[in-house]
Amino acid sequence: MTTALLGGLSPARFLRDIWHKHPLLIRNAVPGFSGLLSPAGMRQLAARDDVESRLIQGSGTHWQLDHGPFGKRDFKRLPGTDWTLLVQSLNHVLPDADALLARFDFIPHARLDDLMVSYAVPGGSVGPHFDSYDVFLLQGQGHRRWQISTQTDLAILDGVPLKILRASRRRTNGYSAPATCSTCRRTSRTTASPWMPA
């Protein structure tokens, strides 16, 4: 049985031919999807002490990482560019997020972790990094430019609170609009930033 979530592939074929092997970009994977939360809704969750949240600011070799909960003043102090808010384990606090994660039940349960949501202003990013796990990236509101590499040099910047790659050799560019789903294998190096179509 095929599914739009996997670009028309069956789960069996996806697991056999794509998973752990190479990235895949799927346009309109979840028709009509425009995100689970508004930016204001994310800020409300990030203010709770029972929700894990992080605020990442910076670019290049200068990065700052702060852990929530965050108050209104924290957000008012932020500049208009170069920051990203992350809210972790959304599936534990939002029924719609749990239902979305359940759509990926073809992945072995031991491989499913949680559903995280991010919001970035222009220039906001988590920087060029590598993941130690496979990820599905589902675009909600806005647009993003994704850059993916299979480089083997994993040296990270010193004195930075994030695992930012010292040298980033981006090989693949992708642009995602709402409802776009992409997968990255755990050996991929990725970076993403908000992007406005011309």
C-alpha cells in the first residue's frame, strides 16, 4: 500500500530502498498541513516548566544556547534576525502532534523518539551540524532552504554550546514549502534557514 506521506512509496519499499541510505524530499506529503502551532503557541509552550525548549541565537562561529522555560521578556529582547526556538516532545503535550507522529508507525518503535517543532526568524538556524539518528522533517508555515552533505570531516567548533561543524561542505540544496516532508539519514550533515521565494 502506497502513501502520500512517502511520496507514493509503500512503507516496505521506503524502508528497503530509502531509510538509512539517502535523503528524500517529498512535496505535499501531508496535503493541507501548515504546522501544528503558531509562533505564539510555541512561545506559550516554551514558557512551561514541564516542556523542554531551547533558544538558539547566532551564525558563523558565534552561537548562544539558552534553555527554557522562557518568559515574555526573553522574547521581547530578541533581535529581528538570527534566532530559532525549539520545543521538544510536542507529542506528549499536544494531541494533534501525537496523531501526526502516529502516522509514522511503519518505523520500528525503538527508532521513534519524539516530535520536535522549530520556529525561526530570518537568518535563524541551528547551524551546520550532523544528526546521530534518522529524521523526518515536515515543513509547516513558511519556507526553508535545506543544505545536505555527506562529508566525513566531523570536527566541531571549539567553545560553542552546540555541535556546529567547523567546515561545512554542502552538496545538496533543497527548498521546502508547507506540507513538504524530507528524510535525512543519520550520517547526513544538515543546515536549514528560513527562505522567502522570489
